[in-house]
Amino acid sequence: MITDDARCISYPQIGGLMSGRTESVREGLRLARSIAVGPHTLTADEPEPISMDAGPTPVELLLVALGSCTSMAVRTYAGRHRWQLHHVDVDLQFDPRGQIVKNIGLAGDLAPDQIERLLAVAARCPVHRLVTGDTSVVTVPTVLAPLRRAQGASS
């Protein structure tokens, strides 16, 4: 059984998982998007010929978010317990059925029960729980320019 101790990385609480800062996405050329996360900026895009391949696709960003979170959670847990984890690698892809396949490589002087525990922690990182949980998305429309009325509409 996994206890709450497996939640290694703690974030300011919003729904128990994520930070409270707002992430922003702004339009660029073609399908490229400028992404701001706190003081950090990056670009998302689609490959050629659809767009310019100026950055990873949104799906690739989702996968690396999951991989990064998994790696951080495993590293934090092993460090907290002073286990001899020398290296953790995470490779991700979608399989033909649309499932995310997460391959976790652990290198170090680890007992079988420690490996089992680290793999359990990997399944409880905040992004893993976000992707596999019952998260809902609320869309809030914001009109930046006046909408045109349909012809023939009355005031």
C-alpha cells in the first residue's frame, strides 16, 4: 500500500497538486506558440509541413512533463531515504492504442524492495495523478475584441 509519504514533491495547494502561478500561451507565427511559465519561456509548435517545427508539440510537452515529474519524484524519495540511486531516466511514448508508455531506468545499488517502492512513487507523482485522475478543465471565454453582430440582428 502506498502512503501519502509517496507524494515526495510538494506544491502550493490548488486541488492538492499544482502551483498557484498562471501559465500563459500566446500565438506566434503559423502554429508556433510562445509559452510563459513564471520567469521561463519556451516554444510549442507542430512539425513541418504543418508549421515550422520551432519547438516540441503540445503532446510531446505533456509527455516530458510526466517524465520530468516522475524523475523528480523518484529522485526526491530516494534521497529522502538515503538510497543509493545513482541515475534515473524516463522515456515516454504513446503506444498504438493511445496509452502512455513510461519506461523508467533506475541505476544504483538498490534492493528489490527499494526498486518496487520507487516504481510505486513514480506512479504517484503529481503529473501522473493529473493525467490519470478526474481532472476537469473549465474554459473561461475572454473577448479581446468586440464581436460582430450578424446582419439583420436587432439591438
